[in-house]
Amino acid sequence: MVDADGDGVTQCFDCDDTNSAIYPGNIEICDGIDNNCDGNIDEGFDQDGDGFTTCQGDCDDSDASINPNATEICDGIDNNCDGNIDEGFDQD
């Protein structure tokens, strides 16, 4: 049994045996990686249920209508989290 990354979990059970920070039973952190090998990424960090976490670019994780895939609307809010407010609506 080989444990290539030295995290104490052999490659038969480790979903990434090249990274010692990724192994079954590890604590999930908000980093865009499945740290605990359960098949989910950043579970528990999406507070509004829109499929995006703050580490995945959600600039308001308390409002599901605001996320990186949202359509920008003219409302004084950065709906698509690109750093611009109401882009495309200023006609002059």
C-alpha cells in the first residue's frame, strides 16, 4: 500500500495522493477543492444556496440572486460580482 503524499491515507482511499492536504476525513475549507474526498467542493460554505461560495467569487453570499453567473440588472448593485455596478446601462 502506497501513501505517496504522506498524509496517512493510502492511494486506494485517498482521492488525491499527490496532495497531503486532501484526504478522507479532512476538514473542508473554502478553497475550491474537495479537501475531504467526499465528492463535494466547499460544502457548508454556500450560505445562500446559489451554488457559489465567497471563495468562488460570490460577492454577497446572503442573496442567491447575486453571484458570478447572475445577469446584471439596473438596480445599483453588482449582481454578477465582477466589480462593476450596472454595467451596460449607462447610455451616455
